[in-house]
Amino acid sequence: MDHAALAAVGAIGVGWFLMATLVVNFGPWQQSIHFYDVWAVIQDPGGRLSGVNRSHALTTLAFGILCAAAVFAPAISIIYKRKDAAFTYLIPFVVMSVSGLTLYARSSSTYFASDSDTHSLSAFVAHIAQSAANRASDTVASHITIGAGAYVAMLCSCFLAVRGLSALRAAKRAGSVANASENLAARRHEDARARQIEP
């Protein structure tokens, strides 16, 4: 790991744990949500973003530990000099991508299940509740912005992922060259032995 990759790992840690990933802004009331708390938002978007429900300590702790492991995972390439250690460079990007896609899918899903019989009373009530929830979520979504921590961490994780893929390609090319050299040396050795055996 060179200095640029090490700086990217440090920036990802700062972006995930010290800077805001999501910012909820309702005039004088503001709330910053860090990346390690994203799965609590996924578990309960309305409660966590509004600040009403914060009882997801276990989810936050578990995902925080996962984030810390993902940040320290690229350092494995320093300890283990293996060709496949460069795969650890992709872990922060994978964690951010999966979390972002899951948050998007969770926040855009329906809140109330609608009955298949569209003429029933429950379907009518579910339709009204869904419309109200959509309007409320649109109002809340207009006050949510992506924080600087998300941009910093995503840029640095993309940089690390590109660095890791480049290292894997270079290792593959070096392995191909080494195999070709070994095959050539083996052929020369066989030719030399064949010449010695000839009368």
C-alpha cells in the first residue's frame, strides 16, 4: 500500500465516522447522520430521520464494527504479500454501494400493502394511507441532503477500488510473464539434455 492508498483509507474513515453522510434540515432543527448509522435509517427511515426513534443501538453497533473492519481491511495487503490481497481494496466501495442501494430501495418501497380486491374498504384505506405517506416522504426527502462525508468516502473508495483492480491486473500480467519464462527455461533445459544424449 502506497501513501496515496493509505491517505484514501484514512479519508474513508474520516468520512464514515466523523463527517455527516445525511443531513436533515428543517430550518432551525438540523440532524446529521453518519455512515455507520445508515443501517438504522434503513431499518426505520421515518423514525431515524425524524429523530423520534433512536432505539437501534445494536444495529448501529454491528454496522459500525463492519465499517471499521472495512476501513482496516486494505491494510491486510501490507501484512500479507499475496496477489489476491488487492481484493481488500474493493471492500469499502462494496459496503458503500450495497448500503446506498439498500437505502434507496427501502425508502422508495411502499409503506402499506394494498389488497388485491380494489373495491374493498381495506384497499381504499391502504390507498389513502399510501398517498399520505408518499406526500410526507416527499416533504421529508426535500429536506434531506447528502453530506460531505458521503462524497469524500465515495470518491476515496472509488480510488481504492481502481487501485485494487490495477494491482490485480498487474499481478496477473506478472504471473503470466513468470509462467512464460519458466516454460522457456524448461524447454531450453530439455533441449540441452537432448543434445547431451545425442551421440
